[in-house]
Amino acid sequence: HDMIQNKKLQPIIRTSYYRCAFQLATSNEVRVSLDTQMSLLNEFREGGHHEEPWCKISSDLLRKDEIYRFPFAILEIKLQNVSETPLWLRQTLADIGAIQVHKFSKFQHAMAFLHPEKVPILPHWHKDFQDWHDQRERLVNMRVANKSVSKVLQSDTDTQEDFDVPNISKVVAPNGVGHFLKDMQNLDPKGIFANERTLLHYAEKGLYLSGLSAILLYQPHSAARASGLTLAVCTAIFFVWALVEYYARLGRIVGRAKVGKDSTLRLDWVLGPLVVGALILLVLAISVVEAAIKVRAKTGIND
């Protein structure tokens, strides 16, 4: 306690919940914990807790904005030395309509709603919960023709049960697992950087071709100049194609940002190596033709 007072430390969030744990006594392969009735409390006080204790106690009165009651139960599953989720567990998750939320954090959720000014980047599930809070707030404040809220709810197309919990945007888990996944933007920056590297590689090859075409255009022979012009046109088309393909691939990468990805979607272009190979063959053909012209010219001079 002295260290907390001397260093002016104070808690920010308190998390309270009931936990049930399930595990076979003879195995650690599957461990399941279920947290229910979770409440998140704001422990922060401007200037700190000057008097003992250094946190809030049960007799303290809490304002409405100092406590957040989480509307869901939290199910956490830990697998050890298991190659895939057991069938009975997948069926259970499907039966209860479980929603898997990527990187869910109790602390992040509490900070986002109790201390939003301290959170520059909100968690990806925040919008669904915020929309739910806004809807409930509108219902509480709604008074139409002296009707009570319950009568308004009965006359509305939405029922009271629709607002008991947030409507989480979700997708079905891939590979037929059975439960749901919280829909989110799950964009991997490696794919974007790889796409940029591919564009730079194509641009490098295009620079080699454009340099060769410039050399051929300044040759005295008309055949060489014609070859240089053909190669310059092909190089320009190649640059345009590389840029168009870059943006098309970028669109496919961004389109895969959903958490439920389509594993059959290809990000590469199978004809790309053929295009580069065709340009290389064109350069080789031009070189052979140029060499043959020079040999013929020398042979004519010797004759």
C-alpha cells in the first residue's frame, strides 16, 4: 500500500465475473472456461485515491457511467497437443450459436467504453456494441402518444428480445466447423507488400527492355530501328499491364480482408510468367535477327 501511495499508482479497471472451468482430470487436451455475469468497473479517480483503501469498495456508490455490464457469456477454449478441434466440441459450439471474436480482450472492451478518451484505436467489435447501446438509448427516450416503452416495443416490429444483446455481425466459420466468426477487417500487410514487390520486379524487367529498345532505335539500320520501335511498344504495353494487374491484385487482397476467407481465391496471375517469357523470347529473336543482318552485311562487303 505504501508503494502505491508513494508512486501515485492507481487501478484503472476492475473486472468481476463468475467462472466455471471444465477439464478432464486425466488430460489437458481440452480446457474450457465459461465467464458469466461480467461487470467492468471504472476504478480511476482524478488525482488518485488519497485515502485508504486505494480502490473502490462495495459500499461506494457507483454512477451509471462507472460500471459496464457485459451482455454475453465468454467461452474460452484451450487445446493442447490436438491437431484439430474435437467433433463433439464443434457440434457444441454450433448448437449454442457461439461467435468467435478474434483477439477479444476484457480490458480492451472496458477501456473502450469506460475510458474512450484514452483509447486512440477502438477494438474491431466496438461498433456492434455501440450501435446496440445507441438503439437501447433511443428506446428508453422514446415516448409516442403517452405509450410506455413496453407498449412501443410491442407495437414495433422489433421485439424486446432483439435488444437484450447486441446484434453481432458474423459469418459462418470456414471448413464447416459449425460456429460463427465475428466479421472483421483482417487485412494482412504482407500480401500488400508482396504485391508491391511483384510490381517492382516487373518494372525492373521493363526498364531493361526499354533500355534495349532505346539502343536499337539509334542504330543506323532500318531493321534495327523497326525492332526497337516494336520492342518499345511492347514494353509500354507491359508497363500498363503490370500497373493494371497490380491494382486488380490489390483489390483481390482487400476483398479477402474478411475474417472468413475464400481459400480458393488466387492472388497470382498464371499468365504473368508467360508474358515475361514472351518478352524475353522477343528480345532473343531481335538479337538473333540483328546478328544475322550484321553477318550478312559483312559477308557482302568481303564479297
